[in-house]
Amino acid sequence: MVDLDIEQFWKDDELAHKDNCFSPEAPQVAFGIRMSDECVFAELGEPGEPWGFTPRERRIELNKRYNDKAEEIVGRRLLREEFPTPEQTFPEIRGIGEVFGGRYVFDGMTTWLEGSCSTPQELERILDKVEAMDLREFILPPNWEAEKKRIYEQYGKKPPLWRHVRGPVTLATSIYGIENLIFLIVDSPDLARRFSRVIGDVICGMAEIMDEEAGYSPGQAPPGFSFADDNCCLLTPEMYELFGYPILERVFSRWSPGPTDPRYQHSDSDMAHLLPILGRLNLTGCNFGPTVLVDQIRKHMPRTRIDGCLSPLTFMLNDEEEIKRQVIRDCEMAKQFGKGLNLSTAGSINNGSLLTSMRLVMALIQEYGRY
């Protein structure tokens, strides 16, 4: 294992995260990698499906063993070891894709959203149906009220807030098709604007319903909202301005109106052409694709925390030389462009990513990421 003063690293990292990673007191680049439940299988040499179902007791056992190893290598227990029992878990509400007639399907590897329409006429019928829908009745299961009351009385738990959703372009391309959405925006911009508006209506409606279910009056719930919109890269700036941007602007204005209220966009794709538009949203945090680097982002988002820009594939392959090259690159850019980097992978941390690679990134920050 590479040399690393672990105790000093974590002391410095705590300071580095202050003020959203922009603190004048930060001694080094902030470190954002904390691994994921997926990583237990390759790390421990255990069989299992990283994106599939793992029984609760086995998940706890795997995570504890992983954490024992993590403590030795990186000095921290990284993964959760406590999971709610089925009796403590709220019934699952329907997803936003189902509101638009889609279907979530597990293919043995991961869950995909299957679409519901492919022509403008079919889309119009779907939108008519959504606009006439009783959204609360549709998304909440029949046993919701009884289970909500039982869980609160037995465990003191209230329903979770709904503060994260697939971004509008990814949702729309799943429901209607990639080429179909592009042609729709070009050929039928009025219908595309309606599609966008209805998506915004549903996002706001679902968030408001879950605020109320958690016991908050309108406007009193904790702020914050995040989007995961990989497919936004498929639209030109003009297309995104018409379709995607109005939704984010509307949702952030409602749930993140304050200057420090969390406003987050994840898009692990090559979407640098949209940075000027996204920059107008005053994001407090972002996680973009591995080709969208600190120097590009900073031109349009001077005060946004950047979670990146290490390639998840490089990290998963444990390519030490390439990890070193990318981490040094990102540290140099962070020093050049005024802090605010939370050095992480530019996308999900996948099974195969090893704790020794995490330790390597820590050592590189300690050597090359000092402010």
C-alpha cells in the first residue's frame, strides 16, 4: 500500500469540506470518495449481484466485513451497517415514470424504465391522462395511511421527503424515446413545451404530497432538490433551454430559493455544451462526466462545489498510473481555479473499485492537493 499519514489526512479533510469546500482554512483538496455497497463483492471475493437484491442480514454481514477491511486500509468504516427491518419500512410509492405510463423492469442487472408512447398522438393522450390524474391517489399505495400511522406510533418515523428525481431529459427519453424527443422539440415545439410543463407539474406535485405526508405545511419543509439527468447531453443548448431548463428553474425556485439551499445536478455524460445554461441555476453542487473538467465548469459555475472529475471506469479498473494522472490534474486545477473541488468519481462508484485505489487517491491529495 502507498504511504499515507491517515490520521492527518482525515483531520485535514474535515477542514477541507467546510463552506461547501471553499473554506479559506482548507489545507488540501476535499475528498469525496466513500465507496458504495456495490463494492463489497469484488473487494471480499464474494458472489452477488451488485445492482440486484441482497437479503438484509447478508447485506449487514458483508458491509461489516468490508468496513473491517476499510478501517485497516483507509482508516474509516465507509458503509452502513444498520438497515431498517421490513416492519420499519414505508410502503413504496409509485415512481414518476409510472405516472407517465412507463414500467420499471429489472433485467437481471439493473432496473430500467420502459416507455409508454412513441408518436405525438400517443404522447398527447398520455399527457391528457396525467393532467386529469389524482396524483396523490395514484402514487400512494392503498395501505399507506395505515402503515404511516403504525410506523410513526411504533418507531417515531415519518415518511421521507421526495427530493431527488431522474432529470427531465432522461425521464422524457425513457418515456417517449431518444430520437422521438429530439424530433418532437424540432417539429412540434408547442407539444414539447407541454410535455416539459407536465413533467414539472408532476415533480412539484409529488414533492408537495410527500412534504405533506411528512407533516410539513406548504413552504415549511427543509430545502433542497437534486436531479440525475445523464441524457441531457443529447440535446443542443437551444433544445435544453426549451425543454429541460424551465423544469429545473421552477423546482429550484420552489424548494431551493435561498443562496445556500442545496441545488444539485448529476449528469455523468459529455454535456459541457450545456454549462452556460446550467450556470444560471446557481447550483451548489454538481457531478458531471469525466470529460467535463474543473477548468470548464469554473467558467460558468464559480461557486459550485464540483464532485469529480476522476473517471469511474479508471477507478473501477484500479489503473494506478491513470488514477495518478487524473488526480494530479484535478488537484492542479483546483489550486488554479479557487478551491471548491470535492475530488470524487465523475459518476457512480462501481463494483471492482478497490480500497487500495481509494487509499491511492488519498495519498495523491496529501502530496499534490495541498493549497
